[in-house]
Amino acid sequence: MTRPSIYDEPAVVRRAERRGALRRWTGNGTVAAATMLGAALLALVVANTPLYDAVESLLAQPLALGVGPLEVSLTVEAFVNDFLMAVFFLLVGIELKYEMTVGQLRRPRQAALPMLAAVGGVCVPALIYAALNLGGAAHGWAVPIATDIAFALGVLSLLGDRVSPETKVFFQTLAIADDILAIVVIALFYGQTPDLAWCAAALVAVAALAALNRARVYAAAPYVAVGLVLWACLYKSGIHATLAGVALAFALPSRSDVRLDELGGWLAARARDLDDTYDDEHHVLGQHDFTEGAVRVERVMHHVTPPLQRMERHVSTFVNFLVLPLFAFVNAELHLVGANLGAVLASPVAHGVYLGAVVGKPVGIILVTAALVRAGFACLPRGMDWAQVACVGLMGGVGFTMSILITGLAFADPADAVAAKCAILLGSLTSAALGLAFGRLALRGGGRTRRSRRVGSGRERPFSPPRGSRPGQGVS
């Protein structure tokens, strides 16, 4: 028997149902990845039509953010790449903190295999690129190192139950480690010469965020205000300003300020109070005791959810359906009209990025995983075999967001940037096609894969997600 809705008006019930359906739709990672891909394809079309000059003019328009000494002057394109992408990095940081608190990264031993596999998936592509660009545009070595987990998991989902849940968790953990490495690379190798005064101001802002956390401030607004100041300081310092999002995420409290063990009893008491004070013969506007009691319950329930989780709920849809599509549209444009496609495809930059992603990623991931298992350091997760490892390796070459971001930082020569972007798109499509084809041919259902054992040991080691983990919710 269906329980009656708590809402009174049928129209309100229908709107609530539509909102629920919309939340399920916007929470679907495949839909988000498809939206970003659509924006990238639109950018490719626009870049090769008469609209190109108008769009370029719009992206070059100046903007000013902030007040007084914190005022920042930038273009529309820089606003997308430096400010809006800081919100994306905020979501990445939230995901990292979540996994470090209750997910796969809270147990280093359990997460060691996919995390070290991610290191292999970063080092081998970088070495392939560097080998093909010695004496040339070697500064772009980091372009092929990143996996776009939104795209990759979207493609992986097309294989259905051929991929085991443990494999998806393994891939999610690998991608999170990949995110950490990409963030470190951007911070260390792709900033400008730092301005020491603004660096000191940024450190003060970071200290303020830490002080808010230490003082048990559970309102999100003070953190956001200090985070905006931190972004402005980083932008002026020459360090990539998007890192402010990561710092803000790690400062947000991950605990509730409500005594959760007492919540059930408190709500039961408040429910009795509401029953006692409500009078169905009078208009609700005149029942002050009832409405004040309801507001009190509302305030407490708002604080049940930790600020970290509240922030994720507020920004995830904004990032997935506005920030990332805008970023894709602004950065995926390839103006090929009149370009020498032969020169683009013959560029060592294109070769390094393409082979780094398509060859280097799977080779690095698979070889490191095999070496660690054969050495007895770790074992494959239960429900995951070597065919699934190979599929993960192939999917690791699907890169977009971080790769294009690093391209904008690494190449001053527009020709090199165009070659890198072409290689990123072609490499991602190739990796996705190879992963899907291999999965269709080699995988026979994730629930029936052989259980892997530690070499030299008869014991099986599971890699099942701990309670509260969220496999499949990666954003980058």
C-alpha cells in the first residue's frame, strides 16, 4: 500500500515528484559526461563557422572581480578557466576528502594497489611524451597523464554488469589518486613565478580556513568568504588559482554539529510537541507555537548534514551542467579552417599526447598492477580478474578536463596547443572505443569473474567498498 504524501495540494505533490526525477537525472554521471561531450562537439562546430570570430571576441571581453586591493582583472575566458574551474576543483576536493574520511582512501593498505597503479598511469605517459619531444615542446609532458573520470565512468557504464562492482571501485580509487597527482603537478610545474607578498597573503587565508575548522564553525558562509579571498590571493600570486577550491574543500567540516545519537529521541519529543500545539480549526499563520516549533526542527535538521556534504549538494549540479560544459566549450574549440592538418597530425606534440594516453596509460596501469601482485605486495580485488584490469587500463586513456586545462598552461605556441587538443580528443575517442570493444569481447559479467589470490598465499583479499562509500561519483 502506497503511503500518502505529506503534501496537501495535488499540484505540489506533482512538482515534488518532478523535482525528484530531475535530481535523479542530474545525479547521473553518464548524463553529465554526455552534456560535457555535447558542449565540446558544439565548440568544434562553432570554431569552424563564421561564428568563430564573434565567440573569440566575447571570450576576450574584460571582467573585474573583487574590491580594492583584491580586485582581479581577467577576461571571460580566464573567468571560466580560473574562477569557475576553482568551483570544479572544490568538488574534486570534496570527493577526495570524502574518500579519505569514509571511502577507499581511509585505509591506505586497501587502496594501495589502485593508487600505485595510478602512479604508473601517470609516469609512463609522461615518459612517452618526453621521449618524443626531446629538445622540443617538452613542457607539455603532463598533458597525457590525467584520466577524466566523468567521461571514463560514463563509457564504462555502457558495459553494464560485464564490469564488476569491485572493478568500478578500483577504477574510482585509481582516478582519485590520478586527481591528486594532477593537482600536485599543476601546483609545482605550471604556476607562474610566484609573488611572495601575495603568497604570504594566501597562506594567511589558508590559516584562516584552518582556524574556522578548528573553532568548530559549521556554517558554510564564512568558509566561502575566506575561500574567495584565497582565490584572489592565489590568482595575484601566480600560483594556479583553482587550487583555492581544493583548500576550501579540505577546510570544510566533515562532521555534524548535532548529537546524532540523541537525534531520534529529540525528534520524537518535538513531534509530540507539534501534535499538542497544532489546532486544525485555526489557520496556521495564527498558530505561533506550532510554527516556531517547526522552524526549530528545520534548523536542527539543516545542521544534521555536515557542511562538506551540504556544499557538495549545492555545487555538484552547477559544476556538472554549467561549469564543465562551459569549460569544454571555451577550451575544446579547434579552429581548423585554413590549418595544415598534415602538420598538426605530424606534430611531435600530437604524437606524444596521443600515444601517451592510448598506449602509456594502459601500459603503466597494467604493468604496475601486475608487478605488485606478482611481488606479493597486494592482490586483485575479489570479483576482479586480469581482463578487468586490462579494461580499466584502456579506459584510463580517456582524458579531457585536466588534460585540456594543462594544455592551456603548458603551451604558449597556439600551434602546439591545437595539436595537443586534437590528440586529446582523438586519444580519448580511441581509448573509449578500445575499452568498449575489449570489454564486449573479453568480459563475461562482473559477478562471475574468477577470484584472484595473493601469489604464494591461499587467502583471498576482498576489495569491497566500505559502508558509506560512493563508487561511481567521481567528477574529474
